[in-house]
Amino acid sequence: MPAMDARDDDPMRSHVDTFVPVLEEIASGKRDLPAVRHPLGFLCLPLVRQGADGVCVHLFGGGRPSAEVPPLHAHSWELRSHVLYGEVGNVRVRVRDDTSTPTHRVFEVHSRSDGVDEIRPTPRLVRGEPGAVHHSPAGETYALDAGEFHTTVVTPGRAAATLVLGRSLPGGRDLSLGPLDGPPRRTTRRLYGTEATMRAVRTALGRIHAERRA
């Protein structure tokens, strides 16, 4: 997947044209695709999964992150994320190994097919230094490399949505930064009900169409 910055968003707009009709099928009940309530607090609609490539829509604003999930994380896949409406902030975190004055321990996240994520501590100690928040408004695309630590920030009480294209890389691992003495944990990605998913997608579509008319 080619690198993309915020100014190079025309290809992503064509993907929006492709997947908005899929959302309309979900909203009308023609396609049964329950959303997944992610432990980080957003709803995920997994629209496509073909080998290493995937497409999903993330809906922010309807939930709170679980206290069990460290917000600073790194994906095993590279992504491009196009903001459909609202505003999404990203904080990139510079991480370096540091055993003398560490701030975090690195954890591995192992996702099971039943929706359970096992968060396991590793021996690796690091110092994490968050950068400034980069705010992406509606219509902007941002990219993240595999293995790049970050956290996503959405203003509480504000709605936002992104169309995310991801590509898994061989040998990649999902990681998070947690407390130095943090124990192993488990979290669960729970399915949203069909009717609740349809209502959420209808609301999102109204905002997407309003943004495209603006």
C-alpha cells in the first residue's frame, strides 16, 4: 500500500464512493453485518477482509474505552484512514528501549477468533514520548506505518467516523504500552446487535451525506 499524506486524499474519496452503498445496505437490513464494539470505545464495521487487506469503518462517539486496554498501541498492519465526518486526533509516540528510566512495558496483543484479546507483558522496557496531537478534519486522510505507536483522540461527546484501509505485513505483531508492573489481561470485542448496528449506521450515513453536500 503506497504511503499517503493528508494532501493526497483523492484515491480515498473514490473508496468512499465504493463503500457508502455498502453502509446503505447495512442500514436497510439488506446486509447483515453486526458492528463490533472495540475495547478502545469505538464501533468497527469490518466491510472487507481479503488475505492481508482489509477495509472497515470506525464510528466514534458512542462509547468509552475499557479501563483494561492501554490506549498507546502499534498495529501489525499499515493503514490509511479517511475522516468521513467530525474530527479525529492522532498522537504519535516516540519509543526507545530504556531499562534505566523506563516509562512503559511493551505488551503483545494476541487476538483470538472468538473475540478475546489476550494482552501479555514482554520483557521489553521502553521510554515513550508522545508528540503533539495532529487533528484531521472531515475529508482528510492520514497514514500510519505498521509498528508505529500512537493513540487516537476524539473529543468526548463529539461524533466522528473514519474509513480505514489496512494491509497486514508478514511477521508483524500487535503491541501496546502498559504499566511497568502490569499483569496479563484479557478483553473482549463484543458484537453489537443487528438493530442497534442498523440505527448506528443510519445515523452515520446522515452525517456522511451532510458532509458531502457541504
